Amino acid sequence: MGFVYTWQRVQINIEEADLAILSGSDSTASEKRDRFFALAETLRDSIWRADALGRSRVSAISTGYAALDTELPGQGWNVSVLTELLWAYQGGGEFRVLAPALKMVSQAGKTVVLLGSPHELSAPALDQYGIDIKHLLIVHADKPADRLWTAEQILRSASAGALVSWHPAVKAEHLRRLQVAAAAVDSLTFILRPASTKVEPSPSPLRLHCEPAPYGQLSVDVFKRRGPAAAAPVLLPALFSPSMKRALDRAQRNAVAPPVESSHVDRLVPSPAAARPGIPTLA
């Protein structure tokens, strides 16, 4: 049975190529077969069928969640790609999705840049996620134009291992500029936008919609990727503080249902230690 791959006007019929390979002397056929399969392996990542999950030719970093990795091209967050995370409200769990990857980047000695966060970030909360604050840079940019310019400069400098940038309002042409800049560097690039922008066109190759789910879980819908949309949202497990874990254990022992929502657990709330010693900040 043959397989036909179509890319624009080019067709490669493996069955016909097999017949051509088998003709001629044994040594010639063997050489042709080796060259053919070497070519087929090279083309594998370049030829994509729209009904299949795309394969990535760039490196990827695991999300830290096996169920989510299986839904992403390359089995994780792709470097050199602009990834959008859409939220019903800021502080609803974005760090739970990104923390494992940011932990890996920071512990590898690479800088993690948080640009334009709408809420104060506390060092204890970041440390709880395992992010090495010695390799963390917080940048404040209130105006949308300043935030966009700063994000582009960070990407062009190729100085960060990961950039997380909040963009409540950004036009499609600005997203294209960020995508071009992200494609030129070997790092992770995430932008966070409101869920209301889900219906807007975007050049970002990967878009996810996240929202709190019952029992402290987080629902992640991969609605745009290279390939068909995910059949169903991925549910990420709850992340509770030690005190809440003890309360839940007591509730389970007493056969009391756990709380329906706990989105506040993911929120990085203002801390009395506003100076955040050890975390460099740019105003």
C-alpha cells in the first residue's frame, strides 16, 4: 500500500519510488533505497497533513504535564515560537501552566524575564514554584507601546531563556512583529492576553485558552496548533499550599467534598516584602 504526500504541487508517491528502487543491480538498489529513506526522513518534518498533529523541527521544553505535552507539536513548548495563553482574568493560574518550564530555564542558568505583570510578584510564591530568582528579571512597562517595544528588544538581544509578557491589548500586526522576533532566537516566548481575544485572528502558531476548573484543577484548551484542534481540554491537577492540603486531607477523612474552585491558590498576590530582595526590577 502506497502513501502519497502532497506539498503544494509536489507529490511523492512512495509506492512508485519503491518500484524504481528495486530495479537495477542489488548494490544500486540498496544505495537508492538508503538515499530515498534518508530523503523521506528529511521531508517528514517539512510535509504536514492538516488532519495530523504537526511535528516540530525546533527543540522543545516539556510543559511538566504529560497530558499537555501530548497535545503540543514537538511534545512541549517550542522554542523560537510565539505562544499565546488566554485567560478570563489575570492571576487565574498562568504560573501553574508555565512554572515547570520556567523552573527548568532558570535552573539551567538562563534568565527568565517577566514583562508587564498586572500584579505584584512575591519572591516566596515564585520560589514555591521552583523558579530560581537569581535568574529572574521583572520589567515594568505600563504603556502598551512601551511593552511591545521592550518585548521586541529583549527578543532581539537573545539574552533571555524565556520571556513572559502580558499584553491586554495588542494588534495582529504587532503580534506578527513579536512572532518574527521570537523565530530568530533560541528561547521560549509567551504572551498572556484576555480570553475575549480568542475570536481575533492571530499569527501565533500556538494558542491556548485556560480557565479554572472544579476541585482546583485548571482547564487548558489547545484551540490552535499545527494540526487539528484538541478533542477536549486538558485538565491540569490542583496545586495547593501545604495548609490547604492539610485542610483537604481533613475534609476527605470527614467525607466532606473539597471546594469547587481555588483559583486564588495560583494568584501571586502582593507581598509585604514589596522590595522583593534578590529579584532585579526595571521600572
